[in-house]
Amino acid sequence: MGDLERIVADLEAARTELLAAFDGIDQDTFDRQPFTIDPTDRAWNIGDVLWHVGLVEDWIRRTVDQGVSDRDPAPYVHRDRPTIARTPDYLREWLEQTRRPLLALLRRLPEDELGRIFVLSDGERRMVRPMLEHIAAHDREHAQQIAALRRVE
């Protein structure tokens, strides 16, 4: 198994963990705002977490594609979750929609591009492999966050 196949397998395993973290969730738990002591803190509910996961994955995919194509990557821009994205089923579909173009990119990405270094819009240098590996780690991190949010009553 090559490096790209390992990355794809890890992405699939991590996404399975993330989807399982909110499987069977009721709408009240999905929407519940976590308690925060600091009123300036932006505490995300589960829907906001899932929206964020999709945004980051989409940005990384576009950034890697731009970087390996010798184009200047665009900066990450957070967008608030739209009103329509309010159900677990909608956010599950959102995550599937963000995954499809990533997998398409990985199918056409030459293995030797995993070591390519390119420059982000803020001047930071990044390598393709760790950016792609970050997606799986990010899914797992937020799967744990969702599990914790579900436990809070």
C-alpha cells in the first residue's frame, strides 16, 4: 500500500469515527449550546462543529490543489453555518459533499507531490502530506468533542 492509499484509508476511518459520534442524535442535543463561563467565548454546538469540519476540509483540499498547481492558495475564511444547515442529516450530507472533491484530488495527485512545499497566503510554508494528514486528525479531534458535548446534560 502506497502513501496515498494509507492517507485515504486514514481519512475514511477518521470520517467513520466522526459520523458515528453523532449517529442517532436527537435534534435537541444537536442544537444544545454548551455552557461557557466567559461570555466572549464562542461555544459551538454539534451542528457548528460539523459545519467547521467541512469548511476546514474544503479549504485544505483547495489549498493543496492550488499549491501543487503553482497557484497562490487563498486564505482560510470562516463562514457561519447557514440556517438551512440545521439538521444532523443535512450536516452529514455536507460532510459527504466536502469529501467527494478531496477524494477526486487524491485520485489524481501523484505520490511524489506529497512532499511538495508551498507557501500559504500568510507566508507560512506547508507540505502537502501533513496538510492531508491533518484532515483525519481534525475529524478525530472533533469526534471526541462531539462525544463530550453529547454527554453534557
